[in-house]
Amino acid sequence: MNKLVHEQSRLRLLTMLASGTGPIPFTQIRDGLAMTAGNLSIQLKTLEEAGYIRTEKYFADNKPRTDVSITSEGEKALMDYLDELEELVSGLKTIKGADRK
């Protein structure tokens, strides 16, 4: 199991990014996931170092902005994680289903 993806905050973050159609502003992620700016920054740094996300920093209306998007490597890591999780759940359901008979 991919421990980078498995951590709850990063899993929620990757899921949000994968569900979007493009970059998502930092503030929208922060508010949507009810995270502090500091915690979100730490999670973004971890995912960016792994190559799972990309950040773009720029100025708009003289204010700093940061947009975040998932990379193809990040999407693959998320999908692989979800496949593994589905396999675990399916195996458990099979075992428990056999026990119920």
C-alpha cells in the first residue's frame, strides 16, 4: 500500500485534484478540505516532492496565488491505491460472505 497516498489528508487532496478538470486554487482546496494553510502546505510539499502534484505560483491583482494540479504520476498512484483497496475489500467480502452461509 502506498503510504504517501494512504495518509488521509493526502488521499483527500489527491481525490479532489483528480476529480477536477484543471488546476485548483490553494484557497479552494484549503476551504473545501477544511485544512489549515500550514497543514495543506506540508501535504502539498510532500506530494510535490513525490511528483504527484504540480504547483504554479503567480500574482493576480497584486496578490500571491497558488494553483495545484495532479500529475499523470499522481493519478496513476491514486488509481493504483484505489485498485489495491478495492481488492482488499473484495477479498474481505468474499471471506465474510462465505462465513455467512
